[in-house]
Amino acid sequence: MAKNQVLDTATDSVAVPGTAPPAARRSTVRSLLRLWPYVRPVRTRLVVSVTAALLASFSTLLIPIVLGRIVDGPIAEHDLESLWPLAALLLLLGLSEAAFFHARRVVVARPLADVETTLRGELFGKLQRLPVSFHDRWGSGQLLSRAMSDLHVMRTFLSFPLIFLVVNTLTFLAGIALMFTQDWRLALITLCPTLPLFLLTRRFESRYSRATRLTQDRNGDLATLVEESVLGIRILKAFGRHRSMAERFHEQSAVLRRTELEKAGMLANLWSIVIGLPEFALGCALAVGAYLVAHDELSAGALVAFLSTALTVRWPIESLGWLMAYSNEAATATDRFFEVLDEPDAEPAEAAHPTAATKTLTATAKTLTAATTATAATAATETPAAKAVTTPDGIRLTGVRFRYPDAPAGTPDLLRGVDLHIHSGETMALVGATGSGKTTLTALLPRLYEITAGTITLDGRDIRELDRAHLRELVAVAFEDPTLFSTTIRENVLMGAPGAGEDRLRAALATAQAEFVDQLSEGVDTEVGEQGLGLSGGQRQRLALARAVVGDPAFLVLDDPLSALDVHTEALVERALREVLASTTALVIAHRPSTVLLADRVAVLADGRIEAVGTHQELLQSSARYRALMSGEAALAPERSTVR
């Protein structure tokens, strides 16, 4: 493969979130300077580390001077007595160098580990705040590679290459100054490769940056593939597709390998020149120096001292390629890290405590729904902000429109003007053909997605006026595809109400008919494993339902909550669920008549709008579409490619 061919494939990554445009230009220095706010707290440690490394390097520069004295003194004069102090000084300089380098590592090890921890924590927090639409677009492997490998590259850069970029530059300048004091003629010969090396490294930086970015993006793609293969291993084995997935893995690995080899080739070419030119110049300086010694224009000790100094300065020159390469990798890792942090925060950090209006909304939704006399007493003591909510209006959607951010241009909105009113204390079933937008509509209530137009109100309050954290305390959701986390059943269920006690936990499990947990090895403290795959689909769905009802929510959204249950368990759950629905305002996505019968009224969603609303019996008589849906006939409206 031609050299440019691998790099040209960077254009393939443009459509993948998290990859840089192939024509994008960036400054390595500007990218790395974005780390300064995180490094500032440990700047003193970094300065101490740089100082220690400088002292170690300067100790090395003193060694050639001592060697020159030894050659011109004790050796030339055959004075062994004066040799020992100079030898002891050499030993002391060597030990000092070792001690300073040791101090450099010790000083920055813990602080920079803390910096990496801070960066990782900020990235994780950002991922929690970003909207669902962001996670729809980004592969999990891309995010994982940023949180792990990219941050490791950034920390390594701060702990070693950054320090030695400073130290080697100052060592080089000090060494050159010392060489000019020793013999300016030999110093000029030694410095001849400097300008060609500078021009070469400038060209190298641009090409290596592209290769580095492509490598890191390909690593993210490969991580996504591995994660999907592990999580979907049952499907792969059931359909016998593990071999095809392995072939796909090897194809992506081969692409990554070619890119890595391209990087290695570029670096090898640079190293051969970075090492070769100074070595050639040093050979020329040696020849000229020998000539000067032979003609008594330079002492042998001075030549030894100069050559030793030149050899000491050679390392900063030879390390230039490696330091620039790692700096480019760190800059690319920094760019990838900040690509996530620069995403607009759809869910900003909000107050730790509910506002007075939000607290009152919670109380009003629950107490007025029950229509008890206690409501009047509570309302009499409400704050001015709370009195803004005077009437329990339930859930009201007015002219709601929505389209996904990545929907193709020119395609119609998924929701095109939804008008629906769910009265306080009422349970509304939402039915519609597959792909009509039912699940999307339910995701709008807790603001997992932002509506494109229109308004959604809860008891008269626009949901966009409420803090998201408190909105989601009001609205509990159980999705059709339940997600469990790698922790205990207790912790999974109590995510719906972190402060709930044992009684509420048990009540929620009873409502969801999830008493099977008592048969597990550790009961409610049993670890469910990754995504709860050790449980059946029905068991996971019941735990997700328990999580939704454990907090006694004011508003409840259920996305076909009984789809994975057998007929007997479904009947038991329905019976218990009726008690929960009687004290809340609920929207339930339904595909079966048994689920529809849980609701007071039914709404039919079609063509992005609410087509009909009524009781089950009324719609059976008046809506042909509803009869088709309940009888299992094919959906009347064709599915569109943009439907989710």
C-alpha cells in the first residue's frame, strides 16, 4: 500500500462522530495548552520536576569538563595522585544525576495520577449530562477509548515528554554554549544539521498528526466492535455469525495495523535522519579536531571534552523525533477528549435541592390526584412560587413536533403536531403502528429528547421551565427494553427512589410480581451481572417496572411494560399495577388489548398526530385503524425510513 493511501482513508472517518475532518488544521501547542487549567494545581510539582531533571542534565554536562581536566592533567603529566579527586568528582556527578532523575519521577507521579483522575471524572460527568441524541450518534468504543487510552497518553505526556521538551531544549542550548567556549570551529561544524532537522520535523509533524488521529479513531472503532461482540455473543452464537464477526474484526485490525505500520515507517525515517545527520557532523568535527590536535592548535583534553559534550548534546537532538511524535499523539488525544467536553451541555449541572415551585408541583400532583381534604390544607401554606400551580391539569401536549437531529434533510418530522390531554389521575394508553413514534413521544416527557416545537406541560407547568433532575423525580419511566446495571437488584430498583426504605422496595417488587428475587442466592442483594443477562427477559422487565413505581411518581410513563411476560404473570402484574395507576397520572404504550384495558382512555397515534381518542369500546366502533391494531392486522400507514 502506498504511503499516502492509508492516510487518505482518514476521509472515511468524516461521517463517524469523534473523527476529525481530513482537512482540519490545528496547532499542537494550542491543543496541549487546553490542559493548563487541569495542570495548574500541580504546576509547582511540575516546576520542581523540571528543575530536578535540569540539574541531572547539567550534572551530565559537567562530566566532559572533568574528563578534559583528567586528560590534560593527571594523564598527560602522569600524576596519579591528582587523578583520584577528579575521579571522585566524576562519581559524585554520576550519583547526583541518578538522584535528580529519581526525584523527578517521585515528585510528579502522584499529582499527575490525580490529574488523570480529574480528567476522567470530568469526562464521565459530561457523558452523563449530554443528551440522548449525542449517545445515539457516538459509538461506545469511541467514548471508551477517550476515557482510557487517550487519558493515559495525556498523563504520560505530562509526566515525561513535556518535562523533557523543556529540559532537552535548555540542555541543548547550554551544551551548545559550552561547546562554543571549548572551540567555536568544531561547534559550528556540529551545528550544521540543525536547520535541515528543523525543516524536516515541521513536515513530519503535519503528516504524523494525521496518522495519529486516524490510528486513535480506528482504535475506538475496534473497541466498539469488541464491545458489541461481547454483549451480543448469544446472538452471534445462536445465528452462527461468530465467524463473520471474527472476519470483520480481522479486517478492522488489519486497517489499524497498516496505519500503525505507516506511523512506524514515518518515525523510522525521521529517526534515521535525526540520528544520521548529527553523527555525520560529529564525525566531521572529530576529523577536524584530530587535525587541530596534530598541529598543536587544540589540546587532546580539550578535544575529549568537546566530543564528550557533543555526545551529551546528541541525546536532546536524537530525542527530538520521539518527543515530537509523542507530543502529536498527546495533542490528538487532547483534541479527542475536548471534542466530547465541547459538546453543548443539554443537561447543565443544576441546584442540589428542588426549587419551591418544583417541590410544590410534586406535592400538588400527588395530593390533588387523590382529591383528599389534606390538599386544601397544603395549598393554604404554599409559597408564592408554589401558588403558580393551582389546578391539577395532568399531562398536556400542544402542537408537539419532533424530528431527530440526524434525520435526512427534506424528510417530514416524526411527530407533526401532537395534541393530547391526559387528565390528572387518568391513565392513557397510546397505540399506533410500529414506527409511528410512540416510544419517541414518551421520551419527550422526561426530556430525554427536546421537542422541536410545541409545548408539554405537567399540571400547567412547561417541562422546559423545570430543572431536569426534578422533572425526572416527577416522571418515572419504564422502557420496553429494560436496562439493568452490574450491581445488586436492590440498587437497580432503588435507582428510581434512592432514599426509599425496605418497605417501599418490597412493595415495588410485589407490584411488579418480582418476588422471584427471594429465590436467588443473595435475595435482593444478588449481583445481576452486566446488563442483567443472567436473568430472563421477563425478570428484567419486572425489575424495570419495580424501579419505575418504587418512588411513587406523580407521573408514570410505561413503554409496553408487560411485553416479555407470560399470560399468568401478566395478569398478576396488571392486577397490582391497577392500584399504582389509580394514584398517578400515567401514559402507557400498549400493543395488546390486555394492556389497553389498564387505561381509562386510549389515544391512536398515526402520521405523526393523534388521530383518535376515546375509550376502548368507543374506538372499536369508530376507528378502523384502532380495530386493525387491536386485531393484529398490518399497519395501514407505510413505515418511513426515518422512523425510530
